[in-house]
Amino acid sequence: MKGLAAGWRIQTRVVGALMMRELITRFGRENIGFLWMMAEPVLFAVLVGIMWTFMKGPEEHGISVTAFVASGYIPLVMFRSTMGRAVRAFSANSSLLYHRQVTLFDLILVRFLVELIGSMMAYVAIATLLIFLGLFPVPADIGALLLGWALYGLFTFSVALILAPLSEVSDTLEKFMPVSTYLMVPFSGTFNMTSWLAPGIRDVMLYSPPVSAMELQRYGIWGDKITPYYDIPYAVSVSLVMMLFGLILCRSIRRVLVVE
């Protein structure tokens, strides 16, 4: 147990140091620095929310359009940003692999955590502002909201863990990455609730783990005002299987990765 605890402390310090390095590398020390990781999702969500409000009006299905778009778009931005950062993540940081304590898993974990923290900060900031303006409800169930975020984050990390090693062996994947992330939009529940869909389409949508995560998040916000559909065991199981596959790929690519 002592060895396990010592290893955990070392790995925690490694991840903390890598996160500081990632923040400084990406955002620098000038201007607002690391707060940009919160500002970027906020700007995206505000602009999309304004556009949808003009298109749909202030409310749809009895809930605020602005709140609905913001609650869905910020997690989507996190997913897309994480995928973008996962591409060529190993070769870009290969010099760090000279340190025995630094692993490929750490490199992906750190980039994911930066995106997750930034997106959650943006979520809290924009929700607080919209609550003050009367455009966002006070969350009805914080536990469901956080569980939804955890499920969404688990799925995002598992996909990044697969994408990162594959991007090291395929230049084509890197070229198609910006386009392929848009495919996430209709299968993420970002701009629709499954209760608004026909039963057959709803069943198909629930095969996508982020849909369950998004339904949970929105139930946490609106509570009984909406009818959520989700399958937590399925979403967790799929994400864990993908994560296992990603770890196998990382192990394979580590053997051939050139450390510079």
C-alpha cells in the first residue's frame, strides 16, 4: 500500500507539472493568460445562443432557448477542442517522454483536463450571468448535472485516447479531423432533447453515449419541466471499452514512437 500511495503522489505531481506547462505554453503569462481557456467557450456559446434566439425566439418547448443552447454548446466545444488537441499530441511532446514518470496516458489526460476545467469554468460563468438576467434557471438537481458532465467527460477522454495514437500513424486522419468532429453535432444531443423525437429515432440516438450525458445535464438544470431519456450503465460501459482500446493503442504506438 505504501508503494501504491508513493506512486500516486508522484504521478499527481507529474500531472500537475504537465498542466502548468500546458497552460503556459498555450496561453502565456501576459494578457488574461489561462483565463482564455474559459473565455473561448463563453464566446462561442454566446454567439450561437444569440443566433438561435433570433431564429427560434426566446422560448421553445417551454424552456429558454438561450439557456438550452448554452448548456449544450459548451460541452460540444470541449469535445471538439479535446479532439483537436489530441491529434499529434505524442509527437508534439515527445521530448517529455525522456522522463520515466511521463507516459502517453499523462499527455492525453493533461490536455483533456485543461479543456474540461476551462469548459466547466465557462459553464459556471455563463450560467451565473444568465441566471442574473433571468434567462437560465437555478439548477434543479446539481447531482444530475455533475453526473452528466462526468459522463460527457468520460466519453470525450475515451475518444481522445483512441484518436491520439491513430493520428501518429495516419496523416489522413489529421486532415479529416476538423470535418469529422461536426458529425458529433447530431449525435450529441446538443440542439435537441430525445423527448422531442419520434420513439424510433429516440432509441437510435440513445446508442450515442453523449446523448445520455446531455439528457442528464439538462435534467439537472430543468428538473421535472423536461422528460429525460438516458442509459447510464450503457454510456459508462461503452466509454470504458473505448478507453481500454485506446490504452492498447497507446501501448502499441509507444514501441514505435520516435523520441526527439
